[in-house]
Amino acid sequence: MLVATSIMAVAVVGLMAGLSGTTRNAARLRDYDRVVQLARLRMNDILADERAPRNTQLGAQFQPELVGGLDAGWRAIVTTAEGGPGPTVGGYVLDRVQLEVYWMSGGQRRTFALESYRRRRLRPEDFQNGVLQ
């Protein structure tokens, strides 16, 4: 009876150790999934906003209720990737949007990066002294 109890105790301890590792991994994956969804939403917002400033670092902290209490934020930059020959008002250019979402997990800073492109029609305010900005 003592031998059987000892074997069961060792088995239970092993299972509990495995279970705690599994719950830690599940929490890490939950945070990662949440951040990926927020990154996609933020990227969609930036892509839809054609008036987002170019060549300027954008960024903010996420509201804690959106990220389940995580300390998380984002940074983005929109640059002109390619313009046609002799860009003019009404012509098109290709913008590059780079987004990085960061969060703190276990005392370490984690990041998730997205990059996308969008086609944009040029407006008069896109030019300064006749040069595309």
C-alpha cells in the first residue's frame, strides 16, 4: 500500500508540474493572440486613413481594457514607397505602412510587426514647392 501511494504521489507531482507549464504557455499564447488582433485592427485604421501623416512616427498606448491589463502600445510610420514618373496632383503613389505592436510579458518587452502597402491618390497638400513630400 505504501509503495502504491508513493508511486501515485510521484505521478501526481509530475502531472501538476506539466499542468503549470501548460497554463503558462496558454497565457502567453492568449496575450500574443490578443496583440495580433489589435495589430490587425490598428493596421486597418492606418490603411483607411489617407490623411495619416507621412514620414512621422505615430504611436500610442492601448487602453488597458482592450489588452486585458497588459502594458501594450504601438508605433507606426507611413512613407512613400514609390511614385510614378513625374508625380502630379490626382496621380497615384504607393505608400508603405510599417507597424510595430509591443507589450510587456514576464518582465520582457515583446513585439509584433506588420507591414503593408496602399495606393493613394495625390492631393495638392502632398506637394511642397512643387516637390512630393
